[in-house]
Amino acid sequence: MAAAGGANLIPLVAAIIGIGVIAQVLSDRFQVPSVVFLIAFGILLGPEVLGVITPDSFGNALQAIVGLSVAIIVFEGAFHLRIGKLREAPAATLRLVTVGAAIAFLGTGIAVHFALGASWPVSFLVGALLVATGPTVIAPILEVVPVRDRVGAALDTEGIVNDVTAAIVAIVIFEAIIEGVSSPNALVTLFAERLGVGVIVGAIVAGFLYYSLRYVDLSPGNAPQNARLLVLAGALVAYGAADFIAAEAGVAAVATAGILLGNADVPYEEEISAFKGDITLLVLSFVFIALAALLDFENLLALGAGGLLVVVAVALVIRPLLVFISTRGDRFTRGEKLFMSFVGPRGIIPASVATLFAIAFRERASELAAEGLTQQAAVLNQSASVVVGTVFLVILITVVFEAGFARQIAEYLDIIPMRVLIIGGGKVGRTLAERLADRGENVVLIEQNQEVVQTARNQGFTVHHGDGTDTDVLRSAGAGNAKVVVAATGDDDVNLLVAQLASSKFDPESVLARANNPDNVDAFEELGVRTISSTIATAQAMDNYIERPAMSNWMGEIGRTGDVQEIEVTSESLVGKTIREVGPELPDGCLITLVSRNGDTSVPNADFTLQKGDRITIIGERDAVRKAENLVCEE
């Protein structure tokens, strides 16, 4: 395709966005991270295959489009970065964004230098870019791989923080290369200038937005909409103004504005966040497809064995090293550490910023060539090829293998928590889902009533809309790998049919049904369905409160201040020890009350010796029980 004029550019952009939306739908349908589809579509549309998109398709607009897209993506990530959460984050999470980031930066730079023979500045430029994993690739993975909260929180925080810091560091190194800066003092000055301009502009924009959202009448009828548009405009203005004052200072500006505004108490925060997320999704789809389409396979092939060596170093040496160092001493299991090690794909920020750098390198090379400085021009052109080729090679391989096989990796390492399918999104189903989700379990609701579906989704639950008595609906909601299926609707006939279907078609470990009419309990039990009668359970709860008020009050706090958990002993450090020996190792505020072995359950005495595979019941304070669970399950 020749250089696209306005008439050709509009349908091209529209088609890319449309294909990007299709990629998101396919991601949800097949439970594969969307970035895999985005890259595949991009390569398919690019000059290497169909040739629909070529380097000339966007004319001179690509740099501006990518720059503004990066501004939106970075602002959205920074907007979700909560300082309070960072303060409360486990030490391992904080080490991932400090010690881990430094290891990634230095290790990748060294690998690029020795494997590809690039200069140290260019090598560390690539190293800075590849520090970022980014929420744009981590979030889709966590959507389809329901890991425990501690793993998801660590990967999420790492992605958001490193996206911002890596971009700023990379920009400083890039400016140093372009301007020929080499002395430490000059580098510090350059960093201070870019960061300082960005912080000042970002703070001014954030202050203006805060004042406008807080104290200016945004028209009551359309206030939420105006607030969303105002914030979007503010992000773009921050980027453009800072970049005008000091080249490449825009990323620091939008990062600053996003962090300050996200941590301020602003009106319509939920609406702004949802809107920014939708805009980011569209921008992400467009940029990923466009950049993948412009991928030059010759640049990748030119890297040769050295490029593959860099990928191996980044994915299989540096990443595991930084994860195991950062998580040392925390409650992450060995399987969780390995999952975090092998699932760290690079995403849109390295791709976008690397493309901007390559364009700038080549423009500067053209200027030098025009001045007769052909040798320097050749060096810059070579630098552009190394930067783009290495970054895209790492992105391509890590996204395809790490993001594409993230679920299989998690299943192999056995780190996915119990999957529970609850049919019925009413009050009973949602209350049960809330309690299970609070314990870190992966819960999916199935509900046919659209209003109930919307209510449950608004409360943050994962809800599958459909008829729970339909085998295809059960299968698409994940009944095939559910450990527990609960029929919790208000209709006993529906609950019985669901229970029978689940048992006969999917064979989960447990099937539980709710009996609304106590007269149906015996009929359910005769058919082999474990049943809870709402009427009998309520009567028992009232009886407990009358006869055993202290116990009843405490049981009512399970899931809040108190907890009871049945856990399988897998930790080698506990096998062969007696209850007397294990007791001091448990956190204060909990104790072992029951042990089940080979189907026999008993109250253990102090000399009872634990074996691997025993199921022990721990009762006590909520946080203490959670810590004890990690100790018992630790590999």
C-alpha cells in the first residue's frame, strides 16, 4: 500500500480498532491473553503476510499517534497506582520494583552488550526498556489465570510501577545517546531536566484537574461525562506541554499527573477509571496491532543467535533470578515463585517507546548523512535496528510462550486455587461467593436473570449469564475444571437438575445443593446429592445462638475476624513432626483441632505425628489461620 492519505487512513484506523475489539472478544472466549491475538493479527496484516499495513500507511503521523497512545496508557497505569497500597504491600512486592528492576536493567544491558556487540549506552537503553512487564500484558494473563491474591498483587504492582519508571529511565538514556552525553554529571543533569519538567507540568495539570473536578460546576446533568473527558484531555495536555518544553519529558508528566490524581479524593473516580480503561483498551489494541504490523523480520533475523541468547538470558536467567531474590523470605511457595519467573512477558510500553526511539534515531541519522557524517549516521541506524529488533524479539517470544501458555504453566505448577462454580446469583449465592473469594478461591457465578447478573457484576463478582441447567452453559463457565459445584437457586427442581448434571457430566470433587423446601432433603440425599436445607440451617443457627451463644457469635465471624480452614499437609518441614512440635511454629491465635487421615477424622493429642497428605483443620483468628495455611502448604 502506498502512503495513505486521509481517505485511506480513516478506514485503516477503523479496521484496526475493530480487529482489536475482536481480539478482546476472542481472548474472553478462549481464555487466552488478548496480546497474543493482537500480535497475531498485526503480523497477519503487516507487510510480511498480507501487506495491508506498511511503514508508509500512516505517513508522518505514526510518531504522534504512538506518542499520544503511550501518554494514555501510562496515565491509566499511574492512575491506578495507590501509594497506600504500596505502603501496605509485602516486602517482596517492593523489592520487585526496586532490587528486581535493577537486576533486570543491569542484567539485560550486559546480555545485549556481549551477545550482540552493541555499545554500552544502546545496551542499557534496551535494558531499561525491557524492565517493564506492564499491566497491559499482566492484566489479561491474570484474567484467565486465577492465581492467589498475593501473586496477582505482586505482578500487578510490578507491572504498573515498572511501566512508568522504565519509560523515564529509557528516555534519559535515549536523550544521552542523541545528544552525545557521556559524563556522569551531564547524565544527572539530563535526567533532572527531563524528570523535573515532567513532574512540574504533571503536578500543574493534576492540580488543575483536581480543582476543576472538586470545585467547578461541570453541569450536574452531564457531570460524570464531563469529568471523564476533562481527565482524558488533561492527560494529553500534560504529555504535549511537557514534550514541547523538553523533548521526551511527556511520559514523566503523564505519570506524575496520573499518580497525583489517582491518589487524590476526586469525584466520579469510578466513572473516570472505567472510561480510561475502555479508552486504554482501544488504544492498546490499535498500537499493538499497528506496531506488530510494522515488525520487520529482517531486523529480527539480523540479530541471529545473539538475539536468541538475549531472549534466553532475559526470560530464563535474569527473570527467575530477580524473582527468587525479591521473594526470598516471604510466604510465596516455590510453585508461585516459578510461575512469577516464567510469566513476565514484555508489552506495549517497550514496543511503543522503542518504536519512537527508532524513528528518532533514523531521523537524526538522516540529518547527519545530509551533513556528510555518514559513519555517525550508520551507527545511529544500526542502533535503531538493535533497539527495535531486540525489544520486539523479546516481546514476541515472551508474549507467545509466557502469556500464551500462562494457564498451562500455572496448572502444571498447581498454583491455581480451588475453582468453585455457583449456580444462582441471588443473595445466598453472592454471600457464599463473597466468603469463598475472600479466602482466595476462584469463584464463578451462573445466573439467568439479567438484572441479577448486573447486580452481581456491579459487586465485583465474575458472572456467567445463562441457564445453569444447560450442559453447554456449565461447560463454558468452567465446570470441566471446577472442584466444587454449588446449586444455590431458589428453585429446588433447578438445584436438583444442576447437581445431577454436574455429577454425571463433569465429575467435580464436590456437588452441593440448596433445598428450599425441607421436605425435599431426603429425596435429594437418596439421589446422592449432598444437600443443605435453608430452613433447617436457619433453625440450627438459632438453636446454636440459644444454647451455645459464644460459639454462635464466633462462628458468625468466620471469614471476617475468625476463620476455620481444612488444609492438606504438603510442607516437608512439618512431615514427621508431632502436634507438640508443630504448635510453636504456628502463628499466635490459631491451633490444630482435627486431623483426617485415610478417611478417619480425630482430635489429635500432643504426640500425634503428621504425615504428608494429612488434612488438618485449623481454627483461630482470620489472619493467623491464613499464615498457618501458607506454612502447612509451603513447598
